[in-house]
Amino acid sequence: MSEPLVLGIESSCDETGVGIVRGTELLAHAVASSVEEHVRFGGVVPEVASRAHLEAMVPTLEQAYAQAGVGPQDVDAIAVTCGPGLTGALLVGVAAAKALALAHDKPLYGLNHLVSHVAVDQLEHGRFDRRVGALLVSGGHTEILLVDDLATDVTMLGSTIDDAAGEAFDKVARLLGLPYPGGPHIDRAAREGDGTAIAFPRGLTRGRDMERHRYDFSFSGLKSAVARHVQREQLAGRDLVVPDVAASFQDAVVDVLTAKTVEACRAEGVDTLVVGGGVAANGRLRELVEQRASAAGIEVRVPRPGLCTDNGAMVAALGAEVVRRGLPPSSLDLPVDSSMPVTQVVAA
Ligand code: KG4
Ligand code: ZN
């Protein structure tokens, strides 16, 4: 049987994404982002994101059909993110997917956003032939996953207990007077700075914390430590050395992310690690994860940045895997689930 042709729709946060794949081959990848509309609020405003999805959905679909040279009647299945994410934003994508499924009599698959972030790597580096570990780091999530089987067997080994990694970058950027989204600005500033200049805390890495939260993360204490440092410098009448603060903060985040992830892979006997999410674009993270993973005999797979951030191709990629396995489609009364557990790859 030839590989399934699948349309994927993503709308869990501020990107309206539509992708079309045939198996692990990427045919279309169209994304409209509302990030500009959130800049003045310093973070994603759910209501604004939902409205932007509503406006961008049909144009983005049309763009994807044009890129792939196919129409809605040609696809074998419609895949859509139904969680986790912002409820109002998810509703727009799921409503669009239901309309397409009904109008063209296609099976509908409501899929888990986090698992899609892992599946997308198959478009770039080929189908997984073994279990893989994954580190997902973006404005909305920070998780270590263990993927025994993309379609049926995913476990969460750890996650953040407060802020997501990208959220920490964004909040610290604000403290340093850098624009939103802060990640790329901190990344750039840090290149001129000394990562050992300020000893910022590494959350959940000691004693009891490590026992209870071996693979979990915490970034809110780090953010407060940066705030205190900024305040201290101001009170002392000293100029803030932004590159040093950026580099020291970034090193603290990246140190914990890479140490815990590589340790989780090692303990689970996993020799392949996929890194995804917007923070995967971070230069220091890429460097350190590569270094620590290779020292542990682990191969790192990072999709290109445009596939790391939220997009529809990742949903289509997971959809194709699920269709290929012959798993049953979701029901047409499929709800959205803002906190969909990662163990549920396909919604009933
Ligand atoms: O995956 P993404 O585009 O959107 C979602 O959050 O869903 O990730 C955006 C996040 C933002 O917090 C942004 O600051 C962060 O990724 N980011 C970075 C870098 N580029 C984007 N963080 C650190 N270094 C970067 N180079
Ligand atoms: Zn995401």
C-alpha cells in the first residue's frame, strides 16, 4: 500500500499551521503567526490568538493545497491538534477540521500536540527505527518524553513544575529591557557575554528535589534570581551588563535541560534524542546537548527551526503514522482538551 496522504491542522497557540504529507514526505508547510499582535502584551493573549486563527485558517489551507498541488478531496485523512493548548485557539482548528472531514467525507484524527513535535522529525531525518527520547522546549512546554511507539506508546518522564523554558526566556528578556519574544534576543546578547559571570541557581537539581523531581524542571526561582540581580545593580548605581546576565541565565537553563535529558535517555537505555520547540533554536542549547549526548553515546536529531516551532506539518506527520497503523479515527463530536495527557496520542 502507498503511504497515506494526510492534511494536518495546528492551532494550539499563536501559529495557524497547515501541512500536507505523504507518509514521511513533506508536501506542504504553510504557517501564519499572530506573534506580532501579542508583542505589546509581552505574551500570547488567548482571545487575540483565537481570533487570528479564525482569520488565517482558510487562507493558510489554500496556501497548503497550492504548495502540494492537491485538494481536500484528494487526502486520505484530516489530522488536527485537539490538545494540549489554549482552549479557544484549539477550538478553531478542530472546527475547521470537522468541517473538512464532513464536507469531503474523510476520517478525522484528533491528535496530541506534544507527540506531533516528536513525529515531525521523521519528515526531516526519516522514520524512527527504535524508541527515542525527546526534549520539547517552547513558550508553552518543557517536557522529557519517552517514545516507544509514536502512535501508541508515549510516556512523560518529566516536565516543568512552573514556567516553560521559553516563558523563562521571555520573562527574563523583559527584565533586561529586551523585546518579546525574548529567546532570540537573549541568545544574541549572550554571545557577547560571560556565562560564568553570575552564579544563577539550577532548579530541582539537589538533594530532596532531585529525589522527587529527577526529570522535572523549575525556572521561576531562576527568573526571581535574575530580577534580584537587576534590582541590586540598580540600587548600587551600577550599569547592568546585559550580555553577562543573558549568558549566565541562558547557561543556567541550558545546563539543567541538557543534564536531565541526557541522564533520562541514559537511564532508559535510549540512544536517539529528538529536540523540538522554539527554544531548540537556541545556539547554546544545541551546542551543549550535542556535546553531552555524544559523550553518552546518544545521537541528537533536531529538525530545522521552521519544523521545531508549531506548524501543521507536524500534525500531518503524526496523522500519517496513525493512519498507516490503521488506528480508528476520532468521533465527529471530538472535544478539545487543553490538558490532554501525552499518553493519549489519538483522541477517541
Ligand atoms: O515553539 P514556539 O515557536 O511557540 C510556542 O511556544 O508554542 O516557541 C516560542 C518560544 C518563545 O518563548 C521564544 O522566546 C523561544 O521559543 N525562542 C528561543 C529562541 N528562539 C525562540 N529561546 C531561546 N533561544 C532562542 N534562540
Ligand atoms: Zn508546541
